[in-house]
Amino acid sequence: MTEVLIPRAVLRAAGDTSSPVNRQGASRSAPTTLRIAEIFGPTIQGEGALIGEPTVFVRAGGCDYRCSWCDSLHAVDSRYRDTWAPMATDEVWQEVTRLSGGQPLTVSLSGGNPAIQNFAPLIAQGKEAGYRFACETQGSISQPWFAALDTLVLSPKPPSSGHRVDWQKFDHCLAAAKGCDQIVLKIVIFDDCDYDWARAVAKRLPDLPLYLQPGNSEVDPDKSVDLTAATERLHWLIEKVTTDRWFAPRVLPQLHVLVWGNKRGV
């Protein structure tokens, strides 16, 4: 797989872009500067509804959450912000097309929390060329451009994350996404408390397809993953749903972790 990490850049050179973007969206021609932690691919989507799908990832820098088990701190923690590159939409688009060889595929907007930023112009530009767009966010910030996505993955964070979901804000995200081709839920499960919480969320949102995945607490990219432990966590979660005869969710692994461990850029 090809990894392209965006060169280090100091945000001061482009001014302070730490505040949320205009929530009214932007036209295709509106100038937009995005904080980008990395762009890489093509590789496969490793989890959720699009697992296995060829994808180029655009990972945004910055997040309004700080989960206890975050596996992408390089795109979240402010101590890494000098590694986030301020890029114009056209620069991001040029890198996406270079990596994909101009062949339309799925572009995944991830983070951090990509909903902090304005990806409307990038989505518009890409869709004109036949690319598909997916985005994963925790549902804490809504954006008008959700409606232009092909897939919106809403991943509310369970109790083990250390965060409490604001369901009013989450509902605003659902409302903003009307028109999106596919909206799904993805919940990470670390323990029985997370599992019980996920069941309550499923009752609250019964019309959304639900994907569950066991949590990965081994997030150091420089350390190898214990594959036996990873498969044991997956086995535990499968046993939970089958024993409870809870057949609504799909239980999936983090495929990229099983293949590459915690290596970045795959």
C-alpha cells in the first residue's frame, strides 16, 4: 500500500484556523483552507459498512473529543498541530487524484473529527469527477455537506471513551444528513458497559444499520498488535450478541489492524 504523509507545516503560516468553519457550507469556488494530518491510499477501508472497499483517506487534523482509547492521536492532540498541513481544497484534490491515478473510487474523510472543517468544496469537486465520499464522525457537530455524502458513518462514543453523547447535537447531524445515500451507526465495544450502552442506542435509533467492532487498546504504531488478543476480543463480542439473540447489528473486526497492526497510512 502507498502511504503519503503530508509534509510538516506550521499553521501560523496560514493563520489560525482552529475555529469551526462556516456552518452554512461553501460554494465550489469559495476559498477553503483545510487542516490535514495525512492523505494516504489507495488501500482498503478497514471497518464498518464499507469494509474492504478501495479507498483514499483524507485525515483531518483536530477534534472536539479526546477519547481515552483514541487510536489517531496524531490527528487529534494539539501537540501534533505543527504537523498538520494547511491545504487549499485544490491541493487536497490534486493529491487524491494523484494517489488514485484519476480512477474514481471512495474518498473517506476521517480524523480527528472532519466535521469541524468545511469539506463541501472538495466533495463537490470530487463528485463532478465520479468519486464517492464517505465520512466518519461522532455526531457532535453537524454540517450541511453531510447531505452530499454517499455514506455517513455516525460513531457515537460509548462510556469507555470518557465522553457523554449530546443526543440533541447527534439528532442535528441526522437532520443535516437528509439526502445522504447511506447513514449507518458504528459503535466500538470495549466492555460490558459499552455493550449495554450500544443496545440502548440501537433502541433509540432502530432504523439505522448498526455495526459493532471490538475496541483495540493497543494503539502505539511502533508496537506490534497481539493478534491472539484481537481475535479473542472479537470472539467475545460475537458470543455476546449471539447469546443474547441480538441479531440486528453486524459484528466486524478492524480488518486493517489484523493485517497491518497499528501501522499508519494503510
